[in-house]
Amino acid sequence: MHVAPVLRVLSLVILLFAMCMLVPLGVSIGLGDAAEFAYDEAVLLTFTCGAVLWGSTRKATRELRVRDGFLLVVLVWTVLPALATLPLMIFLPQLGFTDAYFETMSGLTTTGATVLSGLDQLPASINVWRHFLVWLGGMGILVLTVAILPLLGVGGSQLYKAETPGPMKDTKLTPRITETAKGLYLVYAGITVACVLSYRWAGMSWFDAFCHAFSTMGLGGFSTHDASFGHFNSVAIEAVAIFFMLVAGINFGTHFLAWRHLSLRPYRVDPEAWLFLAVTIASCLFIAWYLLGNLIYTDYLTALRYSAFNVVSIATTTGYSNTDFDLWPIFAPLWMLFLCSFSTCSGSTGGGIKMIRARILFHQMFREMLRIIHPKLYSPVKLSGQPLENNVVFAVLAFAFAYMCSISVMTLILTASGLDAITAFSAVVACINNTGPGLNQVGPATTFAVLNDFQTWICTFAMLLGRLELFTLLVVMTPAFWRK
């Protein structure tokens, strides 16, 4: 493959990313939090890298092909976290590159796992940078880039197809892919503003409201406090978080259509939204009853408060907590980890295999059962009353197999490296689903700093693999991808 055109676009993304660093720089200057020097150097280094790369590839202007799009997505999601480490490593010299890269990868992939402690004492701009990374990664920084690529003379359809999650990649909301990207980000930004105002109304400071709105809409779970939402101990704040986590767990394409037509009909006909809400709400009610039955709480309303917040948080792959749910009977946190594997909708900022794939797998299972009973029966898998082509079903089956194999292999590797089975399994599930906290040593009351460098890199790879929905990354790693 001739990679110069890909590197040219990568250079433009890096230059755009350098401009994003001006946000925490402005916060640092405005608040005088003594971290300004870290951003001065980081912006200069990032801009220089982008400028040098652009200067060496500026003449490579051919239209990108589909294969180029996959390579560019992988490069962006591996290079940008490395550049994002600069402010952290400059201001926190004791923070090694492995941990810094894990932190920024966690932010951009909206995982929310952290190796940092003492968050309450960090400079405001450092926390803003961490949360801003989640917001950028939420919709996918390439979607933002696709919106401006035509201005740079580069086609964007291939990038959007490589970046957009779910099996229905070719569905367009508008005739032009650029307008689609702009529309999605307009909705994303608008709901984020509503989330900021709601948090402020519920009692957060403006600073906490902005930071937590970024991580809520990105379903990233970063917080400005070590105790996460337990720091606020507010039912109103938790209710706001629950609402916006559920909103962010629904396909933003559905939000876009509802806004464009000023109608709730897109939510009613969405094949995922109602099922996502039904499964999540039913799980909240059931876990509350389970916790009450096990005498964890003395009344149902208290049990429902903690159940609703933590179940929604983990099911939507956000990763907030208002209590240490690792101390609950093991069934409850395991059920929550099970939910995070499939609950959120495709086109949302959540992780996991997505509800649409889970629904297709469910229908395919019953179709095979019917075929055993009636071998000549024609029973296509349908979504919203429309039959799916078999190639879509086969792609989902292949994805599910790759997903299970990835979890199994990485769990075995972490177990072989010295972690206990529950910690290893939950860490892999939490990272590949971009959820954040796991169980035992990586539970909600601890951080991933307990892992050694090797284990940290395995979890970092799992976050990247999950965010790029497995095949985007795995395809680039195959020899066939690099043949002419």
C-alpha cells in the first residue's frame, strides 16, 4: 500500500488535535493552576509533529480508498493517545509512558479506567484535558474530521464507514456524508450543553458540571473526584446522570432524526432503543430487589437508588459509581458486566457488541432451532419487519466469535501473568467493552495502577480493540491487508 496519502490526512488530524489542546491551556491560563507550561510544550510538540508530517506528504493528494480508511482510523486511535500523554507526562514527571498512554487511551476510547489517584488535588486543566478527551472520543474524533475533510480536498465516506459502529454501516441520515457528520455533532454538542446545565441545576459547580457532562455524554466515566459520584452524595445529581447516560446509550442517528423531524417516532421504530431501555430498567428493578433480599440495604427505595445508578452506569459502559459495588453479592456485579457487553445501541457512545448485534444473534439462534425441527422452512432474520441479508448475519456471527475469542485469550494471558481469575476476566471485559471499572483488584474503589506494565499494555490493547469494534484493528494486522 502507498501510505503517503494516509499519512497526509493523519498530519491534518494531528494539527487539529494540537488545536484541541488550546482548550485546557485556556483553562490553565484563566484559573492560574500552574500547569500552563505543560500545555505550552505539548501544543508546540504536537503541532510540530503534524507540520513536519504534512510537509513531507503534502503532495500525496489522491482519493482515499476503503483500505486506506481502515489504516487511517487505526493510526489516529494509536497516535493521538501518544500525543495526548504529553501534558500529563510533562506536569507529572513521575508518571511513566505506559501509565500515561493507558490513561489517554482510556479517555479517547471512552473507557474511563484510570491509573491516577488524588484526582481532587489535580490542577483543573489536567482534569479538563482528561474529560475533554472522553468527549472527543465519544462520537469519534474522525467523525468531526470527516465534517471538514472536503475543505481539505479529501473524501470522507471511507473514514466514516470504518469509524461508524454496528452492522448497518451504510445507512446514511443525509445524502452527503459531511452533512451527516455535522448533524451528529450538532446533536451531540446540544445534548452536552443540556447536560451541563442540568448538572449545574442539580447542585454541581460549573467546573464539575462541564467535566462530568463531557464524560457522561462520551459514556467515559472519568471524574474529578476519587470517590466518583459518591463525592456528591446527591440523589438529584445521580438522577441527572442516569437520564443522560441513557440518552447517550441510544443511537445518535435516532436523536438526529427525532430532532430533524421534531417527532418521537424515530425512537418508536428504532429496533434497539426500546429494547435497550427495557433491559436496563428491568435490571435496575431486579438488582434492587436482589440487594434488598440479601440485606445489603434496609429499604427498597435506597436499594433502588444505588442499583439504578450503578446498573445504568455499567450497562451503558460509562463506569461511574456512587458506592463500591464490588462489595455486593457477586451475582450483581457480574450481571452488570454482562449487561455492558451488549446493552447500548449502535451509533451511541457506548461499547460492547451493541444491542443490534445481540438481537440478530438471538433471532439467528431461534432460526436454527426452527430449522432443526423444520429443515425446509424459510425463516429470514428480520429487523423492524425487514429481512436481513445472510451476509449481515454471517458478519455478526463472525464478530461474536472474534469477541469471545479475544476475551478468552486476553483473560488467559492476564491470568498467566499473575492476576487472579476474577480480576483478569473483569479487567478484560471492562476494557474491551470500554466500561472502566472491573472487580477485585480493579474494582470501583481502586485503580488500574495495581497492574504491572505488561498487564497494563494488554488492557490498553483491549480498549483499542473494543473501541474499533475488533475487525477494524484485526484487519490491519493481517498480512493480506498489506498485499497489493
